[in-house]
Amino acid sequence: MAAPGPSGTSGGVSVGIGPTAATSDSGGINAGVGPGAHGRRLGMRTVRHRKPENFLSAVRRNGHGISEEQVLLAVEAADEALVMGLRLREGLDAGAVARRFGFTSIVDWSRVDRLVASGHLSRVGDHIAVTAAGRLLLDRILGEIVAVDPKALAAAERTRESPELVA
């Protein structure tokens, strides 16, 4: 059984095998395993070698098959938690994810409510999920409801690249 996550829910660990391993819970740990897998754990984004022969060679050489590793900024981690959480049938607690990453909100609640009224999302408190009618429109829905300002994301990226530029 998974340990309680930061919101008191069972955030737990998701282990994926292969290129589709990037699915995770609403911001929990995702340990991507195997060639082509992507992981999100311990505040890091990881990518494994895609070709099995390169993956195995890297494991023999380094003890792991990671080809890329990057620190996730809070705004990126919150955005990924929203994207991954809404891909799950059960959805996610958007309030808990926002609190986990230090934001007041990760979604525009007025837009969420409009999509609830149109039958594309369901909502109980801060918990939101995509309905069957919304499933095929998920990418569009995400673009509509995300509350992360693109300017804030760009500023965060500049901070990562050149910390001395930010006062």
C-alpha cells in the first residue's frame, strides 16, 4: 500500500515500464524504468536511453540508464501534476497539488466550472476529473483551465538558466 501523499491521499509511487512510464498520480513519485521511460521523482525529471542496447550499455557503465536529468521548478512540477492527474480516470485534487507546490491555485476555477456545466469535467470541491465527453478534448481542456501564467513559466526558466539575472 502506498504511503499517504502530501494531501493526505495515497499519492504513493507509480512505477512504469518503457516509454509510456510517464503517467503518474497527481504529483506523486513516478520512477520510469526501462528503455525510453521518463520519470518524475525527488524534484527531478529523468529520461532513460531509448534504444535498448544504449540503455543496457549505460546500465553496465553507470549503474543506471538515465540519459537526461533536470531539476523541476515548482511551476513545472505543478503543471505536470495537473497534466498527469487529469489523464487519470479519478482525476486529481487541484487544491492539494497547488498547496504542495506553494501556489494559491493551479487552475482557473471559473473555467473549470464552465467545463463542468458543459459536461466535460466533473468537480467535487477541489477535486476535478475529465468526463467521458471531455476525454478526447483533454489537451484543449488543459489549455483552458491551467492557471499558470506563461510569463511566470518563462521567468522561472530564465532563473534556472541565469540565476544572477533575477533580483
